[in-house]
Amino acid sequence: MNVTFLEKLSGLRAQKSSVLCVGLDPDPEKMPVHLLKKYSVSEAVRVFCEQIIATTSPFAVAYKINFAFFEALGDEGTQVMRSVLKSIPDEILTIADAKRGDIGNSASFYAKSVFEDLEFYSVTVSPYMGKDSLLPFLNYPKTCTFALARTSNAGGNDFQLLDVGGEPLYVNVAKKVASWAATTPGTAGLVVGATDVKSMANLRKMLPEVPFLIPGVGSQGGSASEVMSASGSGPVLINSSRSILFASAGQDFAQKAAEIAQITQEELGK
């Protein structure tokens, strides 16, 4: 990487007029039947993802690869993920959606796997175990580590809204993560769900320069216009997965995915 994550994101946003991140969550049960009839499950996942990438890449500035869907394929899963990762154009950002969250030595090996072996530009992590679970990731120059802050799932309310010294826990987490990155070569970002734009606006006001990875637009019900307004002028990636991936279950799945990706890109640009 010759430029930082933020420099690359800024350049792509200007070049493509896009903040769209396409999430690759290849659930075989939702994939086109003709692929599963023609190939093994692992090979079908590879073909599916690579064709989605080929048609949607003109509209996307990033792809988020969800490790769970590839790990579930067993021994072949890692090789399939490597192939999918390699098919993403070099100029586009990549996110390892692995949600790592271990401490010390374990975290350093997770970081090495993601940034050195697989060569992702960024990763998602859980900050629950504190500073020493994030520093091994933040110590990689020119990368971005997105910490879970205010997530879009219903269960996020179980902990994230708890009062901690007069402010919600998610706010406390976000501020600490940003402060930890102040002296590291890597960039800290936050995962902020599209389903709570009030919290998003609150975080953006406090942390205007921190990049947000925003899931939940599309199938989860997040509004593109509301999200863009709440996320302000700061760096942002808006992730859409299911509404693009499974736009069609027929032979035209890749073309339909491209159509939805273009529509989403245009909505986010308004």
C-alpha cells in the first residue's frame, strides 16, 4: 500500500462519486440454484462472488468479505476466500469482516493473518476486551481497524445503550478507540449501524474525522438519505449486502446485482 486507508477512500469517493461498500455474505441457501447444480457448494460460492464483483465493481469503492460464510465451507473455505479476494480490482478497498476480539499475542497473530497474509486494507474488531486487543491491528501502517460501536442488530441495545458515567457505552467505546489510535500508525474506524441515525449523528459530531463503516442500508431498513445526512462530511463507507447479492436468484443474478448497486450508489450520492 503506497497510500493510507483514508487517502485511498477519499480518492475513490472523488473518482467514483460513491461511498458504496458491497458486502459479500454468500449464503448458499439464497444463491441461484443453477450454480449449485453445476458446481460443488464451495465452487458455487466462488463463482457467485466473483461474478458479483465483476458487475458491481464500477459502483463500489469497497468490498466487505464476511469470514463466517467462507469458514463454514470447511477446508476449502480459505482457498475460496483467497480467490474471491484476488478477483477484487486492486484499486478498490477490502474489509475483512472477521470481528476479531482477542488479547495480546493472539490478537497480534490475527492481525498478521489479515494484514500480512491476506493483505486486506481493513478489518472489523470487537473492542470488548479493551486496548490490548486492538493495538496489534492499529500498529499496522496505512490500514484501518473498524471497532464495533453502535451496531444495527436488535441485540446491540443489550449493552451499547447502558449508562456509563452519564453517557451510553457506545459513546465511551468510540472515544476510547479514537484516542488509542492517536499515536498508532494505523487508523481507527467505527462500525455504526444505519438503523440508529440519531446515535450516528451524535458520534459524527464528536468524531468528525473518524471513518464510519455503516451496515444496515437496504434489507435491514436503513434509509440512504438519512444515513448520509447523519454521517456528515466525514469519511464513510455504506455497506449493502443482501439487497445487492440476492437481487435475483436466476441466471441474471450478477446483472441484477449491478443494477441494485448502481441504484444504491446513486441514492447515496444525492
